[in-house]
Amino acid sequence: MDPTRDEQGDEPVPRLQRLFDNMWLLLIVGMVVMLVVYTGWGMFEILTMPEATLP
């Protein structure tokens, strides 16, 4: 069975549907997005912090 065809075999399965059917790819993409967003957010917070005045 060709995974690019639907069950009836008359129409090809859309590319985005095949992408969303792959749960491992979605898991990896979700983890990478969270890693990039939180790392970027943390770096932004560190770089925009005002200089501390020491006693």
C-alpha cells in the first residue's frame, strides 16, 4: 500500500496530513520549539537585566 494515497486510492494524501500523522516528528518539533523559545527568552532576560549595585 502506498502511504501517499488514501484508502480509496483515487486521491493522493495531502503533504500536511502526512506530516501531522507522524507523531514522532511532531514530538521532536514540539521539543525543539520549546527549547528554542525558552532559551531565547532566558537569554533576552539575562541580557536586558540592569546592572546590579553592590553594597
